[in-house]
Amino acid sequence: AQKITQTQPGMFVQEKEAVTLDCTYDTSDPSYGLFWYKQPSSGEMIFLIYQGSYDQQNATEGRYSLNFQKARKSANLVISASQLGDSAMYFCAMIIHSGNTPLVFGKGTRLSVIA
Amino acid sequence: GAGVSQTPSNKVTEKGKYVELRCDPISGHTALYWYRQSLGQGPEFLIYFQGTGAADDSGLPNDRFFAVRPEGSVSTLKIQRTERGDSAVYLCASSFYRVRDYGYTFGSGTRLTVV
């Protein structure tokens, strides 16, 4: 079964600086996808970015980029130019495409952006 | 509707009572998922529907939990003989078949408190 590990319970970053949130995963299936979600204090889960296991390039979406290192089974989220509104919980998640399994989430990292 | 709608947003019930939580997915989304999120944790998978049928109910914790989606749209999560440990936010999500572009779209959740 697949597993997601987020080892940073909390992170602080200065406004306008970049921050990296760590995510490692475990699966033996070759076809999978990795997601990052943001959950503000209001509770909704907001989809940020997706990386497929066969994608040749790292995914980017605006200020978000995913540092995908397949051999290390890591999929770290990089947020550039942090803003106060980036303060939230961030969850890494994985899906196995071949088995049509649902998303499995990590425990999350709480990011606090300091002015 | 424009997004995934969950009702009620908050539910307080007494231990031993029966509750129903409703999810109205995005029109046209064939897949529907229920997750449970305890305080400080990531969402945990409960059950997944493809159309009207439950494709995977392996996450349901015990037989007090049941979910239906009779017409392939709205879904109801039913919890019998509620226990204090059932207190959590119950999240519903829906998706197109091709999840890589948009991920799952989540509702705002139902916060269940069992007293």
C-alpha cells in the first residue's frame, strides 16, 4: 500500500522568502501521481499542483513548484516569494493510477509566514 | 452547482444517536469520495463511489458507517450509534476521471461533534 510521509509538523518563513516543504512517498507501483493541497484555517482543501511519475519535467504552477526526485521518492513543494496568505496547512498526497485507488494523504505541515 | 456542497456544515449529536451527512458533488463528476479528518491530521479515506456503486469501501472503520449514492449524484454518509471518537470533520470530494489536471475538488466539510 502507498504511504506519504511529511516530517515537518511546522515551518516558519519570512515574507517574500522561499520555503520548501518536504514529502517522501513509498510505493512499488510505477504509475502514480503526487499532489499538494493547501488547507487554510477556513478548512477547505485547495488543489495546488500535480506531478505524474512519468513526467519528465518538474511541475510548476505560478509561485508553486514541485521538486520531484524519483530515485529518492521525494516530492517537495517549493513556494517562492512567500505571502502572508500562504499561512496554512499543506498536505502531500498520492494516487496510484493503475489500481484506480483514492488519494492517500500525509499528516501535513503547518506553514506560518512572518511579516 | 459550482462546487462541492456539504450539509450541514456543523452537527452536534448525542452519543448513541444516528446522523446523516450529505454531499452534493460538482455536476458531471462521476467519482465521489468521503474522507474523515481528525484534529491535526491529514484526511483519511473512508469510501469511494464511481457512479452509483461503491468502488472501494475499505476505509470505513466499522459497520456503524455506511454510505449511499443512489442516483450517481448526491451521496449520504450515515453513522449509526455515534461514539465520541467519531467526532471529526467529514470531507467529501468529487472528480472527473482525469484527476491530474484538477485533482479532487473538496467541499468545506461537515464538522461532527458527538457529546
